[in-house]
Amino acid sequence: MSLRGQGATIWLTGLPSAGKTTIAYALAERLRADGHRVEVLDGDEIREFLSAGLGFSRADRDTNVRRIGYVAGLLAANGVKALVPVIAPYADSRAAVRERHQKAGTPYLEVHVATPVEVCSVRDVKGLYAKQAAGELTGLTGVDDPYEAPAAPDLRIAAHEQGVHESAAALLALLSERGLA
């Protein structure tokens, strides 16, 4: 199978407004330009369509992550690079997704978009930090709900210290190094 036909799941985890989705779409554009089949499984879209009805309890978040991981695995097993910019706040949920991929023999990479909460709260792309500060929202990951940063991700991106294209290039370099691009 050619590199372009080799599927993989690339999970970008990090706090809200860390830059996960922006980096994923920039990488998707580069991979598509090189002839790869790519899908971005955006966390907000998945919540709306695949995980509608789930809340933000630990159990619901775990169910959401496992559902996304299952879909990503199906895509990856069929030659698609599945880019998954999803918070996935709990290490055990992410580990379960990785384990499922490993058992299936499907490549899986975990990327920590390690933007500090202080930077994310200023970016506040969706207004979540403002709502939390105003008392209109509780359970915000990294503020009043836990975020368990990966101890040993395949790549850690300091998206607050480099631009989107530089971050996507670092991820593309990792894919090349692993024989996936």
C-alpha cells in the first residue's frame, strides 16, 4: 500500500481554543494536496450529529471520545487519514482509543496541542471562557473541570509559540517520520 493509501488516526487533544481544529484543517489541506484521503472529525460537529443527547459528565465525555475513536478507526482502516481535533480530557478515554487502534493494527498518533489556559482564555474562540467567568457555564475543561494532559504524546505542539503552518509542518514531519506521509 502506498503512503497515500495508508490510513491513520491523528488525535489532536488540548484545551478549548488551543488551536486543535485550526491545525487539523491546515494539515488536511497539505495532505490532500499530496494526494492523501483525509477527513477531519471536528468535535463540535460530532457532538451535534453523532453524540447528540450526550452531556458533559465524565461518562458522557468518555462515550463521546470512544464513539469518535471508533469512527476514526473505521476511516483509518480504510485508507483515510482521520484528523481528530477533540479535547478528550481524560487520559483513560484516550488510552482506550489508542488500544482499540493497536488491536486492529491501525496507526494512531496522539498530538498534544499544549496551549496554556491563560492563552486559550484570551483567544476564547467560542466565548466559553467568558461564559464561565460570568457564571453562565460550568464544567469548562481546564478551568473548573479536569484536563489530563498526555504524559507522553507522539508530538507536543506549543501552538502559542508558533504559527498554524509551522504547527501543521511539525505534524506533517511526524507523519513522514512514521511512514504515514
